[in-house]
Amino acid sequence: MPGKIMAINAGSSSLKFQLFSMINEQTGQQDEQVLCQGLIERIGMDDAIFNLRVGDVKWRETLPIADCRQGAEYLLKALIKHNVIESLDEIVGVGHRVAHGGEAFADSVLITPQVLDKIEQLSTLAPLHNPVNALGIRVFQQALPHAYSVAVFDTAFHQTLSQTSYLYALPWRYYEELGIRRYGFHGTSHKYVSTVCAERMGRPLESLRLVSCHLGNGSSICAIANGRSVNTSMGFTPQAGVMMGTRSGDIDPSILPFIQQTEGKSSAEVNHLINNQSGLLGISGISHDYRDVEQAAHDGNPRAEVALALFAERIRAVIGSYIVQLGGIDALIFTGGIGENARNARQQICRNLAFLGIELDEDKNLKNQVFIQQDHASVHIAIVNTNEELMIARDVLRVALNLPILTTQ
């Protein structure tokens, strides 16, 4: 079995992909080699952009791509054209990132017609994502009818939360009838980085109390005990939790009707405000990108300075509450675009936490080392580059092909 597996993340106007060789054809061992990766942008436009990278070689092409189906067809033809594969039959499985699994899916699953129907039904909880995810599944099932299809849910890892962590203090019927509860997101990332962190520490994941910080344009914090998510900062939607690039995170909910009444905004306009105009962008007035705000703060912009400080303080507050819930902490993990690269963010977040055993080593932090805690510190501070696509490919092996995962990176 060649063991080539594709990881797909279908968006409304984009298609992100990676192709892995999961099984070495000569040795039969797992090797998790990236054969190619890429992104199709501006789907539906006459000037769509197709990006493909094979090793150090990159191709970029601008062409009309009408829809996801045409994008998938072009992608598969490109794999053969650029000698990534000789035949589509070499792809034995496709893993699809799906935004929302509700309470129906606590793990990745082999996609059957019933599963696909349920994904589409859950579009009420993720109207911008699940319909597109379902379309991507159908397109690749038609293009690769011989390949296994597996759905990997952003919410599944958090289905281990207790009722006291996922319920909102609303009338019970809103949970029972409408499914309003904390679901959490970034689950695939939190699951991956916690596994890698445990391996690098040389300790069983099941023995560790971890707080994972996935920090990027969208940010979420996750408390992990015994390898299971016990709390997470995003909620019914990805809007909840800490301050993000354009999202406000948690605010007093009465602010929303106040703004509606004062400024005559519709509910849709207020929703757009807290999701697309707030966060780092709203406070700084500069950008949603942490790097731009950081540069502005360096240049003396006072609002940019406040934005960075607020971003760190919101995260620190959640970390502290999770340490209380866990009864202690063994490792603090930083991942995502900001977590992996923003040295200043890590420094501000870890500031004055020595009383909790969290002691950052400035030199190690500046060098982006794997572990950046001081040598005598009781708590590990880890930088782990997330790899959701690899996690998706591993789940295809585990769920569809019943193969154990023997390696991590």
C-alpha cells in the first residue's frame, strides 16, 4: 500500500492542501513525508491563484477557477503534471477539516452518507464553514472515488469537557433545544501540540497538566489533563475567549444591545463589529496583524502599546484560571503564528508568573528554542509548531486504515 494521504481544508474561496507519504514503500514503516503543499486562493474569480510547493520548488499560477470542484480537478491534475504522483490511485485517503461536529462527533470519523448529512445539518452552528466543508468532501469523493474519506472536526477534542465547563448559565431549554453550549475550536491543533510536547518532555501525555496557547489571528487557550481537553476559551462560536486579531473575545454581553440602540445598528452589524473590527485592529487602529501592531508600538504609538498589553493580559487571566482548574501545571505551550514567532508576546504573557513555577529564560526565548524556561524552573515552557494537516493525515491512518500512530514530530 503506497499510503499517500491528502489533508484538505476547504474554505469559501480557498482550498488549502498537503499530500503526505505516510508509509515508506520500501520499508513499510511510517515516515510522514510531505510530498507537496499548497493553496488555491480567490476561488470563484477570474484571477484565482494556484500555489504549489514541492520541496524547495514553488509554482504560482493565476487563472480562472469557478468553484471548488474546478479547483480540486486542477489540483489533482497538477500533482501528476509536476510528477508528485504518477496516478491518482496512489492517494488512498483524504482527510477533511470540518469546522463543527456539535455533540455528534467526539472523534474523527469515516465519512458515510449519514455522516455527511449530519455535517450539513450542523451548518446551523457553523453556517459559514460546514456547508463549504461538506462541498469539499463531495468534490473529492467524486474525484477520488477509490480513496477513504475521513472528517476531522475542530470541535471534537473538546467533547471531553464536563458540563460545568461547557454549559452557559442560560435557561436549560436553550442548551436542550438549540444546542447552545461551549464547543471550542482549534481542537486538532491543541491535540497535536500537546502530544508533541509530552514526547519532547519524555513523559506520558496522560501524566501531564498542560495549558496550550494557540495564538494567531484567531486565538484560543486549552486546559489539558491526562491527554483530554478539560476547558477551552472559545465557546459557542470562535468569537468567545481571549482578544484576537479582529475579534473582541469575551465582553459584557449588554454592550451589544447598548451599541445597537445608541448607534442604530442591526444585530448583523454589531456581530460584524465584534468579529471583524475589534481585537488588535480595534484597539490599535493599525492592523489585525500582531507584527504590524508590534512595530507601531516600537515606533511609539500609544494605542498599539495598549493593544499588545491588553492581548497579553487577557491570555494571562485565562492561563491562571486554568491552572486553578488543573490543580497545577507541568507545561505551558505556545503555538500558532503569534505563539511560535512573537518573542515579545511570550515574554509579556509569562511576566511575573514565577510564583506559579513559570519562569521564562530571556535568552532561550529570543533564540526560539524548543523549551524556553529557566533551567531551575518547575514548569516547562514549550514552543511547538502546530501541524494540523499532519494530525489530519494521522487520523486518516488511524480511523480509515486502522493503523497505529508510531511517530510524532
